[in-house]
Amino acid sequence: MPAPRKAGHGCVVQVLAALVFGVAVLMGIMAVFTPWGFYMGGHFHIIPQWSGWGRMHSNIAGDYAVLMTFSPKTGRHMGLTHVTGNAVICTPRGEKFNLRLGGDFQNPHGIDLQGKTAHIYASNYSTFSGSTAPSLDFRGKWNNPDLVLDDGGSLNRAFDPGGALVTNHHMRPYKQEVVPLTLQEGGKSDFNAACAALKGK
């Protein structure tokens, strides 16, 4: 009777060993092709991923909080400076929208992204409505440890005053106001606190 138990333990060990090996291989590949991913924000991360949050103030659409998390992704038509991840934007009403994120950085020399330009775009990925709204577009550059961006007018194309989603994009100017966004390194707790503060206003 004890023999099957030993075999079961052996299978678990083999599966765990395979997972560890797979992660090590993936990290090795990223270290070779996208070493900058381990140094986003100007310091070393053991996992090539960066999270940052910030606030946006629009004179037209109100106040918002944004959280972005991304990591390098390579593949066909992507090059070696593409990132993928997710974002969340919190409206003045405290409503949160989960967004799919993609972007590209200016090709760094080695691991240093300081001063390199960034283009990040994010859209809703609701599987129920089929809508991609809100869609946001940011451009800027790294100023370590922060990522300094502006929205190119996309916030006011996406939201009406008070945080309601725009339903008719054709009836408003393409660019009404450019809103700055500085992302500082941080996670969900920082973002949630900023979101709660918006709702309490």
C-alpha cells in the first residue's frame, strides 16, 4: 500500500521541478533579449515587471486615479521593447475600469531606460458588452524612478464631467485638454487609497 504514495510524491516533485526549470529558462531568455525589463524605474527587480500609480486632474472631466502594471513581451511584429500588462482607472465616482495595456519604449542602451520615450495605450476588455471604452493613450518618458506621461487628450475623449463614459465621440473635439500623469512606483494599496479619496470628495 505505501508504494503508490511514494510514487505520488515523486510525481509532484517532478512537476515542481519542471515548473522551476521552465521559469528559470523564461527568465534567462528575458535576461538575454530584454535585460532592461529587470531595471525599469532605475533599479533591479528580481521579476521583470513594474507597477506604478498616479493621479490625473482634468478641468473638464474631473479627478482620476490610474494604476499600471506591465512587463516585457517579445514576439512577431513586437520587437524587443514592447510591454504588455493591465491598467485600472478610477473615476470621480469611485467606479473602476479594468484595461488591457500595451506599449513600446525607445530602445535603450543595455539596461538603462532613463530619458527613453514611452508610448502606452490601454483599453477596456469587457467580455459582456463587447465595448473597448474607455480607451486611453499616453506618451512621455522615463524620469527614474517615475514614468512621466500625458494623455494626449484621450481622457476627455473617454469621460464626461463627473466620470461618465462618453457615448458619442463624434460630437466632441478630438483634443480638448492634455492631462499630465506621473506614475510613481507602487501597487494596489496606493491606488485603492487614491481611489477611495476620490469617492470621498
